[in-house]
Amino acid sequence: MRALGTEVRNRRWTRLVLAASFPVALTVALAAEMPWAQARGRVIHMAAVEMKGGTQKEKEPYPEAPLPPGAGYIKTPPNPAGRWEVSAYQWSPGTIVVQQGETVTLEIVGVNGDVHPSTIPGLVEPFTVKRGEITRVTFTATKAGLYPIICTKHVPSMQGTLVVLPK
Ligand SMILES: [Cu+2]
């Protein structure tokens, strides 16, 4: 009786495992059926963002020294109410790590700034990220190393790093 009980429990357990793994198996099977799903490889989500901060000049004096030139930094002197602001355009995340030989797709959404003309020299053709839109950049990094992810408009701050780890 005891052995039978165990068998029934095992069968129930097997059924449960099969039921739970079915959606996973289905997803894998569907992904294999769709060439684009394979071609995209691992999807890495990124955003073009503008970090912003500000304060009152009475609390913190406005720093008169200019920031490095380029549209990446914006510093606004105190307004009539005494508030000043500073912002920096960046990629989020700023560092992307992939394996040598791995196919990945950067899926980039534009959040701040209207357009970001961009490039990853030596890896992909130039591309543009627009606010409210998704830009997908697919590549296979065959050579290990560090590659800059550059927005040519918001220099010098909007430069990330793509790390291709050696196999
Ligand atoms: Cu930009």
C-alpha cells in the first residue's frame, strides 16, 4: 500500500511538472519557429535619458565655471526666482556586457531629447534614436574588447561602453 501511494504521488508530481513546463516548451518551440526571434539574439533594453538636477542660488551658489563644450551638458543660470539647473544626457545603462560571438539586440527607447544620432564604431552602422520610439540594433561581436557607444549630438557625456568579453 505504501509503495502504491508513493507511485501515485510520483505520477501526480510528474503531471504537475509536465503541466508547468508546457508553456516554457511552447515558448521555446515558437521562438525556434520564428527566424526573427533567433536573429535578434539576446535583447538588451536601453534608454536615452537626461539626468537633471537643480537648486536655489541662496542654498548653493551657481557655479560659473563652464562645463565641457557639447550639447551633452546643459547648465541654466539662476532664473528670476533664483533657481538654477544642470543636466547631462546619458545612455541608461551606460555599460553593456556581451560575450564574444554572442548575437544581441540593443532595444533603445528615446525618453529625453528629440533625436540621438549614434554610432558604435567598428561594430554597427550609424543609427538614430528618437524620443517615444524604439530603435533596435542587432549585431554579433566577433572581436573582444571595449567599444564606445556614442551619441554624436550629446557630446561628451552621452558615451557608453560596450564590453565584449573574450571567449
Ligand atoms: Cu543624444
